[in-house]
Amino acid sequence: MATDFNGDGFDDVAWRNDNGTITIWSGQSTGLIPPKITNAGSISIAWQIVGIGDFNGDGRSDFLWEYERGQIITWLGTADGGFANNQVNFIRFKPDGYEVQAVGDFNGDGRDDVLWRNKAGTLTVTTGTAVGGLEDTTYVNAAIPNTWSIVASGDFNGDGRTDILWRSDTGLTIDWLGTADGTFFVNNHPTSAVEVPKDWYVVSTGDFNGDGRDDVLWINDHYLIVDWLGRADGGFTNNHPASAQQLPTGFWATTATGDYNGDGFDDIVIRTATVVSTLNGNAAGGFTATTDTAVVERSLNIRLIRRHTLRHPAPSPATGHAASTPRP
Ligand SMILES: [Ca+2]
Ligand SMILES: [Ca+2]
Ligand SMILES: [Ca+2]
Ligand SMILES: [Ca+2]
């Protein structure tokens, strides 16, 4: 997920320490490393970041926070690499029983929105407002069975609206494309459905080959990464030949993607327990390892966004309207 907190055109990475402190590493022409560090504030760990996006549409990425009792606030990115607590403009409770699934500009109005899902599998969207708040919409789809999970989001077909990627328990992937109207998504099953072996997992998305369409980054049990390139029809081309790469011994996590060196190709941050480095995207949609590394404390956590698991054993009825049901 590309994140540019200070709006300078270079993507940045946010870290959070176990004590709640936020640190920003700012991208620059030389890349993310050596890190250009801003200490961006601290908040009790009773508050968790549940999403990152540009909710007020000013070109700077913002944090979406959730308190343990369900209050939701935003912090708006500022030009100096810090954040303005937006509690004065915006505080609300999350939709009852719902958890954040994805953040993106689903309707293409220039402000990021939040997609929520409840335990019954029902989706709803709140849309970003000019003051960095969230407005309820009338969009609610019928329940999607909990054998399906939303595993990623990105603008896969490059039309300016964020799309979402689903995966079933059996490994099938399908995307839903963002639309300008109030329904938010159209099921793109015909062009996007692919069965992927279950030892492969979606890590993240980013426009790794710089063609204006987001691509999907996969990893397998043996830490091999491969990307799929987004196509104009919302389907994907498996880019295994150009992108397959074995991650280094001791590899721990790769959750951040963005164009940290500003060359137009999204890059990947990878870390071991104590060392961070980047793989730089290239025109073929592959990745070029850099020799630059930075040391980090084990307690510094790049996986900021809590992943909710909404599975529960009883299958939900598949009664959705046809355009929004990801079933084959
Ligand atoms: Ca913003
Ligand atoms: Ca799209
Ligand atoms: Ca692309
Ligand atoms: Ca880059």
C-alpha cells in the first residue's frame, strides 16, 4: 500500500513501537534507506491503526484509528511529516458489528473511503469527507459467505477507483471493481477468477511496473515472491518469469509497498528481525535488490494494521444481488 504522509511525492513508511510511538521513515531520491526519520507522535496502545489512506483528499496519507470501545478518529498527515489529530472535526463510532476490511478510493472522488464487513459477511462503505471524516453511504450488499476473505485492495484496472481482491478457502481469487455509482463494486469474476495453490498468500499490492495499474504481490511458504500485473480488464497476468525472487535467509516480514525512491515503480520493504532493506520495482514488474540496509529494533512494528478475522463456522446464505456476489 503506497503511503505518502507528507505529500512530497515520495512514499513513506510508518512504524509503531510497542509503547505506541509512531516513527515515519520518509522516502527520498536515494530511497528509504538511510532512513530520514520523523517522530510523529504517540498515542495509547488502546488505540490501533485500522487503516491508512488520504481521507480528506489533500494528497497526504492519514491514519484511521480505532479505540478498544469502537470510537473512530483520523489523524491527518501534515507537510512536515507529522500528523494533526482530527478529533475536533471527526470522531464517531464504527458501524455496529463491523470491522475495517480495506481503505481506498472506491468511488473515485479523490478521497479515500473505508470498506467494512460484519460477521454475517455483509459489506458497507463509509466515504471520506473534506474535513477528513467518514460519511455513511447507502451501499450495503447482501452477505458474502465467510468462506471468502478480502485479501487486498488496489486499482487493478487503472480507472482511478480502488478495487478489492477476494480469496476463497479453496484458493480461488476474484476481484470486484470499484464503480462511480452508489453500488461501489461490480463482480469481475469472468476476467479475474484464478485458482491459486493454498501455499501462496497475497502479501500486498502496488504498481510495481509503473503502468498505472496496481499489481498483486504473492509469497509462498518458502519465501518466494511473485507478482501478478494488473490489466485494463481488471484481470491479472502472472509475471512469474520477471518477478520470481527468493527472499533472504532470516526474512521476517514484508508488508509495506510504495515508491520510496520516486522513480515511478513501487518498491517493497522487507525485514529480518533487526535489519530492513528494500527491493526496488522495475519496468518489467520485477524487483532489484539494493545493498542498503538499516538496523531496527525488534519492537518496531511495520505491520501497523490489525487484520481482523471474521470467519465463523456457519456459512452465510448466498443471497446477494448477482453483481456483488463473488461466488463463481
Ligand atoms: Ca490527507
Ligand atoms: Ca479500479
Ligand atoms: Ca502495474
Ligand atoms: Ca521505486
